[in-house]
Amino acid sequence: MKKNLNFYYLFTLLVLLFQGCQTDDAIIPEDNIALPPETLTSVEGFYLLNEGNMSMNKASLDYYDYETGNYRRNIYSQANPEATLGLGDVGNDIGVYGSKVYAVINNSNKIEVMDVKTTKRIKVIDVKNCRYITFYNGKAYASAYDGEAQLGDNSPNGFVAEIDTTSLSITRTVKVGRQPEEMAVVNNKLYVANSGGYSPPNYERTISVIDLNSFTKTKDIDVAINLHRLKADEDGDLYVSSRGDYYETPSQLYVIDTKTDQIKKVFDIACSNLSIAGNKAYVIGSEFSYTTFDYIINYSVIDIKTETLLNESFLPKTIRDAIKTPYGIAVDPVSLNVYITDAGDYVSPGKLYCIDKEGNTKFTVTTGDIPAHIAFKFKTTIKQ
């Protein structure tokens, strides 16, 4: 094996090898599971998007209703029986904005827009190799690889599409770096993490900054190689993860001051996913190494006010021991319940765990394949 191969290279080769012999599984009907209800606040519940394996059209959608405690699994297909291939191929992100749910279906090159109450399809927006979505001031912003990802430095630069949330049409696009990932808006600027993940060892290492008035890229902030996660805290600082190179360069977590667009802090911890709520950042570290062919896993908490790594885990030991492949995480901004998913072996249904702010396990439930992305549903008067 050449040293510059990375996880994505191997995964792409496996997909190409087996894609021709895969067939679409039958659509699984909705089912309902009784879980403990939650106290209603401004949060009414959440959607969980299950990725499903590539080329198998097994992305699926679940919903947990706080008031009733009803966990509805595989809700999209029942609401949209005319969608013969279900939700599609690889659910990569989900967001709720106003009266609509937006599901980014990566390998199907589309964003499914649904009614937030019924999950009935409203429109499909075609976006090449779309990745993540965020919202601001009546617009949705979707990052995309711009076509099929190609191994090597000849991959095209990605772009961000601006979508009007009333007409559901793409209004503007802007080029960013290769293989852009997560985004966040601070002070009318859109920050985009560029990975270049298909170009080892020549990864991208910048965050692109887009002025939302002109929708032009104004600068690139040099951070570290192979960027991925990007979240903004309430003070406008950005937490951005570097996946490293899976060899000598480790995964790390960086804090960017958006007043200066400079790095202000570096945490020497692996970060595969994170969620910010209250005064804390909850970090999953699941770092793969081609030296050991194994994962190093940690669960960390950062005090975002003091920017210090706390000497604690947000999961009880029983759950840490039970989780095989930590994957998705979201923290309820009001109750501070932690919702964390386990992708297991990537080919079987996963698990969702709910942990309260005291560290007690409230419930465990079986999900679809590769449970990954959570979007909370809020009480709102926004019509978009």
C-alpha cells in the first residue's frame, strides 16, 4: 500500500468494486416505538437522518416527538409512496428552517425539501455531490463537490449554492476550495471548511470566507489540512476540525476568532464530530490510523467561555463501553440532553442513545443504517 492512500481512497475503490452487483433493498415501512416523553420547551422534537450505505438507496428518516415520546422510524417512505427509491443514496446532512425540512442526499445529487409537519415532499433541488446545509436570513446555503469526486489534484473546486427558501430555487453560486464540507454564518459572512480529502497528500487547508451581500469569496484562512466540521459558538468563534492525514499528522480542533479571522486556540484532541450547546462543546474523537489500522476514540468536553478542555466525559462508562462506532451527536440547547449515535458495523441498523445533563441514560433505540445527522424542530413563526 502506498503511504499516501487514505480512508476515502480505499472506500471509493470498494464502492467501485461492488457497485455493479448491488441491488436496491425493498423500502421498509414506518414503525413506531414508545420512548419516554420530554418536557416541551421551544424544542418540539428532532429528525434523525440515517445515511445508509453508498449505492444502496438506504437513506432514511426518523422523528422523535418530545410530547408523546413516540419515535417514528422510516417516516419518509410512508409520506412519499411515489418515491420508488425512497429518500435516496447517502443522507449527508439535515436542517429544519421555518416550515420545511431539508435533507441533503449526497450520492443522489439532490436536496429533498419536505413539509416539517408531514415530511411530504415539496420539491427536489438538484445539487451536484451536495454535502452540508446551513440557513441565514431567508436563505439556505449548500456546500457541494461539483460533480463526482476525483482522486488527485485535478478534482474541480467545490462551490456553495444559495437557495431562496420561499421559491426553493438556486439564486447564486460561488466557488470555494476542493471538497468543501461544513459551514457557519457569523456577522453576514459564510465560513466554509475545505478538505481536499480526495487529494492526499495535497489536502486543502483553508476556510473560505464569503461575503453574503455580494456572494463573493473575500479571503481564505489558513488553518490545517483536511478540514471537516465547523460550528460557531454564541460569541462568534468558530470550532473547526482537521482530520489530519491518517499517518503522522493527527486530527486536531481549532478555534477561529471571526473578529480577526485568525487562529486563537488549538486543542490537541481528535475531532470527528461535535455539538455546541450552552457553554460547552461536546466532542467525539474517532481517529483512524493507517499505521495501526485501528481507531482511537475519546469523548471530550470544552468550556467555550474559558476555552479549556475539561477533565470529564459527557457519557457514562456503560455507554462508552457499549458504543462500537460513535458517529452523530447533537445536544438539545434547552434541556442539554445529549443524543449520540452508534453506526455499529455500517451495514446493520444503528443505535441512538439519550443521556441527560447529569450523565444518566434516558433511553436507547434502534435506528436505520448509519444514523448520522440530527436536526431539532423548534416552535417558530418563520414561514419559509
